[in-house]
Amino acid sequence: MSAEVGQSAPDFTLPASHGEQVSLSDFRGKNVVLYFYPKDMTPGCTTEACDFRDRYKHFQDLNTVILGVSPDPLDRHEKFIQKHDLPFILLSDEQHEAAKKYDVYKLKKNFGKEYYGIERSTFIIDPDGNIVKEWRKVRVKNHVEEAMQYIEENLT
């Protein structure tokens, strides 16, 4: 199964950094930025998370929730949140349940080795729960601004 623009966003329930189980469907009525990233505390993932943090208030003003998803366990998410003062929810997808639904758990190659991991990807989900925009193989630089601009121009 692959999540695609124009489809209903596949629902999932995962443990969240604030200690509760969170389902995507909990956020109906709001825009959602659902972003998948490979690993807490790595340079690209830290930059991306801090970019979302720095624009968090603006996203809130656009009726938009930010959800970050990685395979990291909750205790690592908590350290990441505290170290970088992240104001949004991080979800722990240790079994790759959500990543597989969104087809972002991929075979990757690095320094001649092959392994499965998360392909950095972002999905914009409208208040009705439909995927309206996706970015796959995201390059971090200027990505958060692109997501915010898309919401400003299409969902406000």
C-alpha cells in the first residue's frame, strides 16, 4: 500500500513523545504536516526538526499540526525534544508500521552497504484527512519553508 496525493491518508496509532497513543485521525479538522525522518540527533534530522520548531507558531496560525515520525524509541525522542526545545509531537514507529503505510521504509545504499531505513518524506494532509501534497527524498534546506508556503497558498 502506498499513500498518494488525492487519497485518504492512511490512519495509524503510535506512541507519542508526550506519553499517549496518538492516531492521525485525532487531528481531523486541522491541517497536518506529517514528516518522516531517519534518526534523532543526526545532522539533517536535527536541522529539519529545528526548522519546524522555528516556524511552529506560524504553522499553528495556519491551523496546522506538525507530527514527526521516526523509528527511534520514546526515550530517544525525549532527549531530542529536550536538547532542541521541540514544541511538537514526535511519534515512535519502531516497527515501521506508519512508514510502510506511507511507503517511506525503503532499501537504502550508503558507502556500498544496503539496508532498510526511512526515506525522508513529508505529507500535507488537509482537514478532511486527505493527502494534498507530498515530498519524497526530501532535501532539508528550505523544505520547511516550502511546506509552509504550500499550506498558506492552498489550505488557508
